[in-house]
Amino acid sequence: MNKELIEALDALEKEKEISKETLFEAIENSLLTACKNHFGKADNVKVEIDRETGDFLCYAEKMVVATEDEIEDPMLQITIDEATKITKNAAVGESVNVEIKSKEFGRIATQNAKNVILQKIREEERDVIYNQYYDKEKDVATGIVQRYIGKNISINLGKADALLNESEQVKSEHFRPTERIKVYIVEVKKTNKGPRILVSRTHPELVKKLFESEVTEIKDGTVEIKSIAREAGSRSKIAVWSNNPNVDPVGACVGINGARVNSIVDELKGEKIDIVCWDENPGILIQNALSPAKIVAVFADPDEKTAKVVVPDYQLSLAIGKEGQNARLAARLTGYKIDIKSETQAKDAPGFRYEDYLDDDYDDEEYEDYEEYEENEEFEESVEGEDE
């Protein structure tokens, strides 16, 4: 029994996560390569390895001929006299298995066989790492900052390094080597040198995944994140919905004394997060999205995906936000193009008044009915006066 071989394969399987069967196949191929290098050909050579004991047998199938004069290729043929030494039942025209001693291989053939095994191990290790991180694509991983490569950052994710490009970095964030950070895995590519992993700190999904890991109600499906809008490093808005009427979606995300949302804010280096309730009614959703500003009226057009919003005069700047950020994030969150005006501005702006949305035909008919009702009332009063 080749105990050392089995132990070595067990260690490789555990450390590199490469199946033992793949390693056995690599050894078989390496022995075939050694035979080819030693004899010049290996078409009739076969290698068998006992998966339990690790013992292996390398042999060549040779055709039995009557005399040495009939031998055209010693690698493919053997005389009957030599064949009977291997098996007594050998007969001319049949084939026998002739064992090849691996000790006979030269130094170069042995080195090539070793290289074949190492190459296979490297290929399998790259495939294992690729598959491991490909399954984590579009998810969050924790990594350690390694070094700066120009303006890009190399992040160690454990078994592989990822690249945080400058375009995926938050401008206000600065990291030190060995610092632990969470990143969103954008893409995993397969290359000859191993997997190429691209990560991001600016992707809106990073915020979503952080909430999923932090908030139990989101993880179990009780609360859903319906929409998210983000300006990385500054502010994010998320709209949440509860599938359980007894669970407050905003409260679940905020946590006791803000514990849950604060841990996410800390991970995002102080980025502000607004959490609002999702609503199927676009008017209510837009009103929620523009918080903390107070809203007087919302006129939403679901077909055109536009909305006109009226706010108190003193709330206009708050509704729009610094450099228009609040209105911009609300528009991304809801999917509506939002136009905001103060009450004073709205008085003279078409589309910002209730009367702009009343049906003219309906108003005329209603007014005529009202006049007819008034005339009847006056007629009845005059008749009652005459009777008296």
C-alpha cells in the first residue's frame, strides 16, 4: 500500500478543495506522459491506480509474434518466448500486458511527469476558486485592503484578490493597508491566471445587501426592499414594504435606538440613509420619498411617469435638498420625473392647482343642475307664500 501517496492526496483535497479522483487522473496522465517521453510513443500504454491503496500499475499492450524477425516495433510487439514468461497462456496473435517500471524513466521524463501533475493541480485550484467566487457574484464579501495599484486598490477576499477600480470607489473614502471593508462583487471573470474579480463600494446593491444581512425581517422575507437610490458617500434612500401588517418596515430597518441602520452607516463611512414606506399609490410614494419635507399636494401622472408637487413656501429648499439631491434621489427611487414648486409659485403655475384637474363638462352640468335646483326652491317658496 502506498500510504504516503494517499495521505498527500487527502491533504491536497482538504487544503485546495480538489477532488481526489481528479488528482488520481492527473497522476495517470503524468505517467502516460513519462512513457511517451521515454519510449517516444504511448498509444498502447495504460495506467491503473488503486484508489484505496494508492498502488499503481503501468503496462503496455503488446501483440505476440512467433519470432524476433517478425518484430517491427518493440514497443508494440513481443515474441512468444518473452510473452510466456509473463503469462503461460500467451499465444501468437493475442496481446499481453507488459509491465513498465517507472524507475526506468529518465530524469527528463520524470520531471515532465511532475510538471504535468503540478499543472493539473494549478488548473483545478483556479477552477475551484473561480467557482467559489462566481457563486458569490452580485453579493457582498468582506476583504482586507492589500495595496494601492495606481489609483486602484487590491482587496484580498481570502483565497483570491479582487480589484476595486477608481470608478467604483467613493471619493470621500480613504483606506489603509490591512483595513477590513465590505465590498459588492460586481463581476467574476475566468482568465488563464485565475479568476479576475471586480468589486465596488458605490453600487446601490451594496446598501441593499448590507440591510439584508443586518435586518432579520428582510432576510426571512417579512420586509422587502422595493426600491433604492444612492449617491455614494453622501446619501441613500430606500423604500421598504412589509408583508405582515403587524410589522413596521421602517422600524424593523432602523432597529432599537437606530442600532441596525447605524451599523450600516458606520460601514459606509457616515453615508446618510433615509428609509421610507413603499406604497402602490404613486402620490403617497412620492410624498414619502421627499421626506423629511412636508407636502401640500402631489399630482402624479402614471402614464407619463411625471409628478407635480406643491410644498409650503418654507419647505421648498428642504424638499429640493442641497444641490437638488433630495428631489433627485426621490425621482430615482420612485421612477417619476418630479417638478416641485412652493404654494406661492403654484398659484400661477398650470398643473399645480386642483382646478386644473377638474372635468370642465362635469362642472358645467353640475352648475346647471345647481341653478335648476335653486329655481325650483324659489318657485316652491313663492307658492307657499301665496297659500298663506
